[in-house]
Amino acid sequence: MGKYLLAHDIGTSGNKATLFAVEGKLIKSTHAGYDVSYGEGGIAEQNPQDWWDAVCTCTKEIMEGIAPEDILAVSFSAQMQCCLVVDREGQVLRPAMIWADTRAKKQAKELTEKLAGIDSYELLGHPISPSYSIEKLMWIRDNEPEVYEKTHQMLQVKDYIIYRMTGQFVTDHSDASGTNAYDLTNQCWAKEILKAADISEEKLPKIYASTDVIGNLTEEAAKELGLTVQTKVVCGGGDGACSALGAGCVEAGEMFLCFGTSAWIAGTTDEKVLDDAKQCMCFAHVIPGKYVPCGTMQSAGSAYSYIRNTFCQEEVQKAKELGKSSWELMNALVEQSPAGAKGLIFLPYLAGERSPRWNPEASGSFLGIRMYHEKADYIRSVLEGVAMNMELILQAHRKNIPVEKMILTGGGAKGDIVAKILADVLECEMKRPDYMEESTSIAAAVIAGVGCGVYEDFHAINKFITFGKPILPDESVKDIYHKRKNIFDGAYDALKPLYTEL
């Protein structure tokens, strides 16, 4: 019988379990969804039990027909910048504040003021922002002191699943670097930040390498998952760093664009990379000793979902009748609108913005609406707006890293028209791997394999991915997009004073 590696990709909308043979072949994949609870003031929360239930459901489904003893190891890629607080027994004390939660604006301002005189961006590789974990923990301390008092550990999403599997409180370097409390140079918790935040380091878990084996499954976890206690649990990493490995960016200077619920441009470097304008971030990599410079925007695929849910019920219904994807019908509509969407501009700031704006108050808008604009133009302008924001992120990267080509991953960019718009607006050659939606899962499998000794190093990624024909930018639309990009950037500057009032 063959031997297998099990990867869990614990995302914003659900968990995806993927089973890989150690030779690199994808055997099967399954998904279980869960909800996000959104509220006014930047609230975005999830129930951690939903994560665990999804992991259990997916594991049992994927194990049908597979001998449990043939699973060598399990590892993870997961959404980052969470704040989940648990007591000493690992009991969840309140709903998890996920990456999209931006309510800790007051705490971010307070931390910025207390850090006056310290170059926190140089220390952390990140700006101070309510998007990060430590500011959220400060919010709990200030607004729910009884919860904070009981808090034993602040965990990330995968860390909670590891606890449920092994009973251990841990995190890895990549997830730690997404908390705003991690010293990126010395690769440890940043004492200066914790002092300014007035947060005890005892509330933060021990940091391990992504490939460290945290332990074997407990008997209880093995029973719930349908696995054995011989299954090794390997630490894994945050989805941002995993997506770099899963895209095939192992060597320094290799870059990629991931188009999912959010979207980011990132890559692999040997040194910490920061930009003077502080528009981008830098994470610790899941590959020990390497870094992931990254610019992430909040609403990419989620902006496309918004336009579908708001304007495209006709396409959703028609897709059901035809047995097709609603995205396929929407992409067909996009092709009916010319480059530039007849002058319609969309600012994709539906959930505030991280890179390059770092403005949690920013909101979305359509500009330049005329009587002749049709549904197709609105849909295309959403994709172009996302691409134009990504192009600003790419500009920031290009100050430090020459980028002429990128690998394109993420389910949002499976459609050819989406990939073409990205290539045209970013003026960059794109190539797509054969498993576009599996990059983070592939990374988790490689991490599991390196961790349990199946693979010698991270170049094992080459067992898992091959690439299709490159998508080249269209020179004939370059001038159109140059003009649109200038308007796009100026529109944000003009509206910025109104965001707080709105």
C-alpha cells in the first residue's frame, strides 16, 4: 500500500483537506464550510469549534478507502492574524477575532504612541495596525477584562487545531510574524512591543519551526478524526508563507500573486525586505532562515463575491439551471466589456485596506458611472479595481526586487479573463500551476513530508507542481490602463478625507 500526507488548509470560509501520495500525486480533496460573523465597527468573528468540526468532517471523508496507518503525518496552512484566547484547559473564552476584524483601532493608535522613538516597522516587518493579533488582544484586555484575566494563551487558527490534536500550545515562526509582536530579525517574541502593549509574554505560545513534529495524535483526537495515534502532527504555517512555498517560490527572488478571498503579492528572499513607504510587510517563511516580503489587500475574491451576490442573481440562477459555475457566467460577461470598462472605476476597499493604503476606514465605491454602463462593465471594473490595487503593491515590491514574471495561484484567478486582466494591468508575465487552488495545501503536505523525514528538503515541491502556458501582457491596452491607474490612485486620495465621516 502507498503512504500519504494529509494537508488541512483552514481558510476564512471553510477547511479543505487534501490527501497526497508521498510521490507528489494529489489523491483527493474535500471541503467543509463555516460562517464568519460580521458586525459594525469592524467585527469579524468565527467559532473555533466550527474549525475543528470541519477538520474532523473533512478528515473522515477523505479517509474513506484509505488505511489510517498509511497516513504518515498531518500538517496545516491556515488564515493568519487571528486572536483566539483560551484558558489553561484549552477552553475557548470568546469567539475568535479573525484577520478581517479591525475593531482595535484605538489600541493600534495607543501602541503607535507608546512606540514613539522605536522603528517598529524595522523590528516587526509590519506597520502597527488593528488587523494584527496583539492589538486585538489589547482590545480584549480593555473591553472584556474578565476574559483577558482567564486567558492562558493567544492562539492562531492552526495552533488551536494542533492543540485539539496533541494537547500542546504552540505556534510557528510564520504565524508568529503575523501578530505584530514578533522580532523578525531575532526570530522571537518582541519584548519592546509586548512592554508597550502591556501584554505578558506568558500569554503567547512557544514558537517552533514549521517542520517540527509537535507530537502524535492523542487517543481522543485520533478517534474523532478516524486516524491513529501513530500519525505525526507537524506544526505547519500561516497561509501567506505557505502560499509562497506552494507556488514553487523556494529560491530567493521568486515571486507570486495569490488571488483568493483576499489577495497578495509575495515571494521568497534570503534577507528581510522592507520598503521605504512601509506599504508592504515581511513575514518569516515556513522555510527556515528565509523571508516572505508581502503586500496584501483585504478584498479581492470577496469583492467579486460581493458583486455576484448584489448584482448577479440572474447569473447565479442560470448557472444552477445549466449546471455551471456562476463565476463562469460572470467571467463571460466580463469579456463583453472592453479594457477600462468604458471608464468605470471601482475602489475595492470593502473591508478597509491593508497594502498599500493601511486605512481601516477606507470603503468601496464606483466612480464615473454613466447611463451607458451595463452589468458587464460593473463586473469588469471590480476585477480591474482589484488588479489596480495589486499593481500598487507590485510597484512597492519592485523598489527592492526586480519582478518581470510571477506565478499566479488562488481560485479567483482560474478564469482566463481574470488572469489576463491581472497580466495586462500589472504588465507582468503570469504562469499558472496545474493545481491553482491547492498551493497552500501542497505547501502543508511538503512541510509534513519534510517534518516526518520523507523529504530531504523543500525542493520536494517540484514533485507536486507543473505549469501551463504563460499569460503575457497585451501591449495594445497598456495606455488604457496607465490612464485608469492614475485616476484610480487619485480617486482614493480625493475620497480619503470622507472615509471617517462615512
